[in-house]
Amino acid sequence: MENLIGALLAIFGHLVVSIALNLQKYCHIRLAGSKDPRAYFKTKTWWLGLFLMLLGELGVFASYAFAPLSLIVPLSAVSVIASAIIGIIFIKEKWKPKDFLRRYILSFVGCGLAIVGTYLLVTFAPNSHEKMTGENIIRHLVSWPFLLYMLVEIILFCLLLYFYKERNANNIVVILLLVALLGSMTVVTVKAVAGMLVLSIQGNLQLDYPIFYVMFVCMVATAIYQAAFLGQASQMYDSSLIASVGYILSTTVAITAGAIFYLDFLGEDVLHVCMFALGCLIAFLGVFLITRNRKKAIPFEPYISMDAMPGMQNMHDKGMTVQPDLKASFSYGALENNDNISEIYAPATLPIMQEEHGSRSASGVPYRVLEHTKKE
């Protein structure tokens, strides 16, 4: 019964978070042309999205107290499924009816696979779930399997961090593995904190155990560093690629951590473990297909290549480009028509001197215009 409560709370939380994110994105798109960069603060839609996001995160947080970690973590695929469906409604992408099936067939197949995978996860999830008392958490924390796992994880994290910082290994797998290793500790501590809070609310006070505050500090610290690495990854790679690869790596590492720390699969038969693993693989494939169908953002490059301008010679051999200043609006090297601009910003009039063949260049001439002769 507790597994079902935890699964429903997780599904509800992820669904509400997806609605909240799409509401806020819809609000940002509508106000994209506004002069006030913070105009969305004045809209009820944005604040409704913020409220729903907090409500959804609270539901996901509470779900860890009722169900095994190995069940709750893979259910984040629900947010990907919901975003794929709800995003079309809120963003209102323009598409032709004849192109609809072709464009969204991967999303439909991915959603179907993710739903099937989620069903298998809920059906064959581990049933072992103990109360998160202070004594139980301390016992798991000092167990030799978890200590060995922590040693391996710390060594792997340090190696990845060394290659990422010192060797400039900016591969997406390296960055998202760092995120996944931190995330595994985040979900382990979240389950401990949530479980102890729920027991305290039920009357079995657990807040007088020092381990509660240790877990709380570790939860906050790992979540902050995890968000920092995710922000760095989002600057270098497409968000859809981060979503799919990050989900696969984070879920795999988190399930491993839960299986070692909380002994989620202890006493489970081989069939249930195999069906659970099959559900994870199907959910992974579904998320990959959903995110693969998303449009990639085309970056804007604010420079003008000299060889792209008619009548100008190629200057790329010397590594030279024209780089206009980006101000209130983009203009190709010309000032805006604004009467309030002072005269000191007006274009200067420079002397132009024609150079004759065989003559020496005059000193002090800022600019020269060379005559190009065409050989017949």
C-alpha cells in the first residue's frame, strides 16, 4: 500500500511540475517582445506556475518517504511524457495537418514506450521498505557495502572532475556523470530526510538525531553542486540531449545507490528484478525518442564575415572579422537614428586619398582606398 502511495505522489508531483514549467514558458513566450525584462512577475500565469512547481516538488519529496528509492527515481520519466504532450498545447507550435504525424511520430512512440516502462516499474518495483528511523539510517550508513560504494564513487568523481577541470574533457557524458554521482547522494539523503520528517509528523520524533541534520546538509550541498554542473552542461549542449542522457545516467546511478544503501532488492526474486530492469530500459528508450524529436535551437552569431560582403576582399586568412557592438538593438556597424545621441558619437569624416600607381603613400593619412585593376 505504501508503494502505491509513494508512486502516486511521485507521478502527481512530476505531472504538476511539468504543467508549471510549461505555464511559465508560455508566459515568457507571450512577453518576449516586452520592453520590461521582468514583466512576467506581474502576470498571474507565472505566479500560478511557481505555486504549482512548489506543490509538485513537495509531492515528489514526500513520495520518497513511502516507497523504495528504486521505484521513485525512474518515475521522473512522467515529467518528460507530460512535457511532450502539454508543450504542444501551451506553446502552440504551428504545423500542417499532413506533417503532424511525420513530425511527432517519434514523440508518440516514445510516450507509448515510456508509459509501458513506467507500468512495469510500478508493477515489479521492490516491495521492501523500512521505516526511516535514525537507528536504521546510521546502520545503513556504516555498513561495509555502502562504505565501499562511497569509496568507489569518490574516486570516480575525483577522476572525472580532474579530467573536466584540468584536461578540458567537456564531453557530455563526463559532465552528466558528475551530475549523476552527486544526484545519487541527493536522492539518498532526500529519502532519509523525508522519511524522518514523516515519522516525526506521525508522532515518532526523529529530529533529535544528529544524523538528520547531517543528511539535510548533504542534501542541500549536493543539490547545489548538481545544479551548477547542469548549468555548465546547458551552456555547451542542447537541452534535449541533456534531458535524455541525464535521465539515463542519473536513474542508473541512483538505483544502484538505493540498492546498496537501502537494500531495495534484498529478498526479491530474479523474475521481478529482470522485469524491473526491462521496465527501466523501455523507459530509457521512450525518453530518448521523445527528446530526440525536439527542435534544436539555432544559435545567433552576431558578426559579419568580410567575404560575405560584395566588393570586399577576404580577410579570414588573417583572422579578422567585423564585430559590431550589441546594444539595445542589433545593427550592422551603423548607429541608430536617434536624435538624442550626442554629436561626439556621430560618424567621423575622414580624408580619403586616391593612390596613384608608382606614388608613395602620404604620411598621416588615416585611410587609403586602393584601386583594384582587373587584368583582362
